[in-house]
Amino acid sequence: MTAELLIIGNELVDGTRSDTNGARIAKTLRGLGIPVSRTTLVPDEPDDVEAALREAIERADLVLTTGGLGPTSDDRTKQIAARVFGSKLVLDESVLSDVRSRFEERGLTMPEINVSQAMVPEGARIIPNRVGTAPGFALESKGTTVFLMPGVPAEMNAMLREYVAPFLEGRGHRRLEAERVLRTTGLPESEIASRVEKVARRLARTEISFLPSILGVEVRIVGRGDSPGAARQTADRAADRLAELIGDAVYAREAQSLEEVVGYLLTMQRRSLAVAESCTGGGVGRRITSVPGSSDYFAGGVIAYSNDIKKRVLGVRAGTLRTHGAVSEETAVEMADGVLKRCRSDIGLSITGIAGPGGGTDDKPVGLVWLGIAGLGDTTAGSALFAGDRDAVRRQAEQAALDAVRLRLAGG
């Protein structure tokens, strides 16, 4: 069985928004043993959608589309699909009742325009939408199954997880490979590759790839075997060996985020954390508190953007700021000590830097960030020079700060 994806929407074709649906669907299908042979971004123009759908049906056993199922005039995917399949749209009273109930649950009256969402291709199986108002549909013709899903990621994800994946379970090839992922931060791709290169070449029935981003590098390991169990053993052995070679830069396996790892370590050690942020503007605190249960270990934070707040709230000495400046080792140390004492936490973390685009000098260029950490030993500080625009610098600073906490908790 082969699959094709049609991701529909002008905003995706012109770059206004990025396609996340295609990646999610492809990953889900790969886990079911169904390879995706092609993903096509299609504008909302009816002729383009119809041509792409007809071509995909001719090539693939399975076609999945997202987008164009809303109530507005540019949402025409199901009308086009009905034409391609030689059926007509009919009003489904049960769908209409579900759509109306969605609005009533929010204390709203359903606009008349939403009646169009209850128009269903005759003969289609309806995929319920428990998140939004636009139902999805499944159609079959000449041995090809077509799933039509909304473009809103939350709605599409729910349908994919709750209906499409269970429907396709067991229809793909028997999986004789297993995937493992090592998530790293703090080392460039070239350094990681050089550490594992010799060993990776000698690993039988194993494929290694590197997926870099500004936050780190994911090392993807695919192990193959004569049975699913053998494939898993191959992947596990390779992941263990490569993790040993890469060292402390590996912070997780599979899908764990760095903030989840830090939260786990804090919970296991019954420690608390407080943060003092300048250039990241609360970004570290946001990431920490995005993890459920973080109230058990996150004491609080201070966004000390101005020197006045650094002095009055965190206790940074005026002489330190005057002599060394806000972006300095000395200030980072005093910020970390200050937030540790004021929040009465086990660990105090500080971030101060120059995110840009302005504010840099020869001595302190844009991208320079100092990180301080206090508690569980001496108060220390270290600096890094991050590349990229303002957002990139801030995101890298957040990642480095969280990793400093991880290493302190691990005794690194």
C-alpha cells in the first residue's frame, strides 16, 4: 500500500503558514508500515485541487487530504471530491445537529453559513470532529481510499489519531525496522558526527541520520531485522552505543523535551528552581510551566529587564552594573544568587544577554549571553555567543539555560 498527501490551502503554498499536517500524517503512516510516496501543496483553486486529486487517485492506494472543509466560499474540497467520485452532496441531519450543538455549547447561535458543513458526499463515511465543526469524510473508488480532513491541526490530529490510524491498522507492510531518536543539545552536527562516525559505519543493519535545528541535533537511528523484535534489538543496541559516544550532550531519547527532562530530575531529587531572566523575557519560565505538574518544583521567576529591577528585586549591586555592565559574568552570578535567596529555591538560574538586533559592541556583540546558576554547589556563570536574529538568540539562550540546570542536577 502506498499513500499520497494533498495539503490544501493558499496560505501554505505562498508561505504564509508552514505545513505541519503533512509531517504528522507521514509519521503516523510510517508507524503503520504505509510509505508516503508524495506530498503535494495545493492552492485553493478548484481546478488545481481537482487535478491533484484525480492524479493522486490514479497513482496511490490511499490519499489523505487536509484543508478546504470549512463553511466559507474558498472551502470547496468536498464539493470537488464529490464530483471526482461521481456523487452529489446531500444534507445530513445528524451532522447538522452536531454542528449546531457545537455552537450552543458555547452559548452561540449557529450562523446559517455553517449549514454547508452538513452537506455530505453521498455514500461517504463521516469522520466525526470532536474538536471543531467540520466533519471529515472517507470515500472509496477503484480500490483507492480517500480521507478528507480539516486543515486546522488540532482537528486533523484528532481525526488522524482516533479514526484514520485505527482504520488503517494492519493494512501496511509488516514492520521489520524500528526507530530510535537521541535528542542532543550544546554540540554542533559536525562534532556529533565525528564522534560516532567510525562506530556508525560498523553497525550492521542500521541507518543513522542527523536532524539539526537551532536548539540541537536529533540523531535518528533505524534498526532492521528479520522480525520486529530483532529490529528493535538492533535499534536499541545502536542507540546505546551512540549515546555513550556522544556523552552528556544527549538529554533525552524519543520525544521528551528538555523542559520535561529538567522537570523529571527536579521531581526525582525533590528540588525547586527559580529563574531570573533578562534577554529571554520570561521564555524559560514559560517552557518550564508548560509541563503539567511544574508547580511542584518551580518556585517562581523574575523578569529583570531593567537594571533598576536587577538592583531592587534581585539585589545586584550598583557597583557591579556600573563596572561590569548588565551583560557580564558578575551580574549573572549576582542575579542567580538573588533569585535563589528571594524565592528560597534549591537552584537559582539567571540569563542576561544581548538579543539584538541593536545594542552590541566590539566587546559585547549581539548574541552574547551570560548564564548563571546557583545552588547545589558553587555559584558559577558561563557565556555563549549565539547566531541568528533576535528570536533565534532568545530561543538558544533558553535551551542553554535549561541544559545548565540539567547538568547541575546530573552532577555535570
